[in-house]
Amino acid sequence: MQTWIVIALNVISAVAAFIAAFYWYRSTVVMAPFEPEAHKGEPSYGSMVLEASDGKLYDGAGTDALRTKANRVAALSAGVAALFQGISMLLQAVAV
């Protein structure tokens, strides 16, 4: 019975680790497109505009918000992975 619990904890840990890896990768590549209509009336919206090497314009603040969200999910997933891996290791140590 305890073997199945350890296997289940390890599977959950691995899935959470893959989710963390995906979201940390996503946080490095995500970019929010710049929409001039969304910034009308703001006196200095030009300072938040990023121009990529392909000439496309991106919203700096929006990009930061997307990256922050992806990092938050990745960190939470990494914490879950570590927690379940730790419980799995503890159960294995107690069973010996």
C-alpha cells in the first residue's frame, strides 16, 4: 500500500515540476502586444512601448504583468513539486 502512495506522490511531484518548467519558459518568451487605443489619454505611454527586432511593438507594463503571472504559477508549481517529493522521501525513510 505504501509503495502506491510513494509512486502517486512522485507522479504528482513530476507533473508539478513539468508545469513549473513550462511556465518558467513561458515567462521568458511572453510579450503583450501594444494597443494604442488602450493607452489614449495617458501623457507618457510611449515610455512603456518596446520595439522587438522584427519591428513589432509591445506593451512593456503588460509584458511585465504577463511574466509576473507566469512566474507566480511556476513558483507555486515548484513548491508543490518539492512538497510532494519531500513527503515521498519521508515515507520511504520511515518505511525502512
